[in-house]
Amino acid sequence: MLYSDEKDYIMRMIKEVARVLFSLMLGKKYVQVELEDENKYEVSGKKLGDYKAMVDRGEINEAENLLLDEIDYDSNEEVAAALLFYQYVSQKGQEFLKQHNYSEEEVLEGMQQLARNAGYGEACDILEQVES
């Protein structure tokens, strides 16, 4: 697989994992436009926007660690906030991520681990089989 093909594959997987998990959690087809009001999403009282601000400052690993330390995996709202966090990180671009010691592969791994911890691991396993 060529390097660019590998990156396209990772981005497709990130989008597909997000789509499937949102659909499972919310019980309806995932449409990005429906989630524009992201201010309502939080993890243990901390707004998604606070985590995004940390990402914008290049504190990606710190934001991820804080988010994962605080998340209640039984709360669909908090899991949705974490998915939106990973989706936001994935949109920052490869160069930005590299400058801040992060990668698209870590985004995908984080989303998959989140899904497993929230009880949706089988969905990720199926997606991996379909994409292979």
C-alpha cells in the first residue's frame, strides 16, 4: 500500500468509525450537520470546547489524557463528546499532528479503544474486517 493510500485508508476508517458509533449511540443515521451544536457536549463537567482549545494550543496528548481519565463510558453524551474530540483532532491535518507528537493512526486507535470501552467494540471489529 502506498503512503498516500494508507493515509486515505486511515481517514476513511476515522470517518466510518465515527459514523457507525454515532448511529449506534443516538439510534439514528449520523449526519454531521446535526452535531453542529457541540457546546452541549461535555465530559465530567468540562465542555468539549475546552478540550478543543487545548488541541488548538498543541496540547493534544494532554487533552486526550484528561478526557479519557474523566469519561464515564456508560454515558452516551460523554462518549459522543470524546468522538467529537477525536474527529476534531483528525481534521487538524497531518503536519499539525506531527508537530505536536500525534498522528492520524493515534486518532483511529483512540476512537477504536473508546468504542471498545463503551461496549461498541464489535462494531469496530466488523468495520476492520470490511475495510481489509
